[in-house]
Amino acid sequence: MSTPRSTSACRTSCFTIQLVDGITVYDGRYDIPLSYKQQANRTAKEWETLLEDHRQLSDAWKEKNAERDKLIGKTCAAVSRINLAQQPAADAGFIER
């Protein structure tokens, strides 16, 4: 019967993430996850600019989402006046030509 190995025998390199420049990183630390291209030489100012742009997009998305949430359960007047079954999908705006 063998004895279990100690976890200290595992190399820490097994748990190191290598980020290569140019890959897309999905950072879930933010309320709306941030995605960006990895850049090892990114300055603190560039990072702050990236975060500020993300904050603005997130705020705009949350605002639009709140507007959409208010419409849940309400009828859409524009759709109720149109019989979509009688129109080709392209004319109804579902397919671009």
C-alpha cells in the first residue's frame, strides 16, 4: 500500500497562468465582466482608461436594461398592429438583405 504524496511536492508552476500578448482576457472581477486584449506593457494610465471606458459601457447597458425591464409583461403596441405572419421576414426587419 502506497502512502499519499504531500501536496507540497506539487510545483507552483502547475498553477501559474501564462498570459500571452494579444489573447482576449475575460475578467470576471467586475459587475459586468471586462474583456480586453492582453498587453504586458500596458501602463497604469492605459489601464485606467480601459476601466473607465468599461464603466461607461456598463452604466449605459444597465440603464438600457432597466428600461427594458420596465417593459416586461407589457404589450408592444407596434407589434400588435402588425401581422408578422403576412409579411416576409426581411420586411419585418428580422433579416438583413
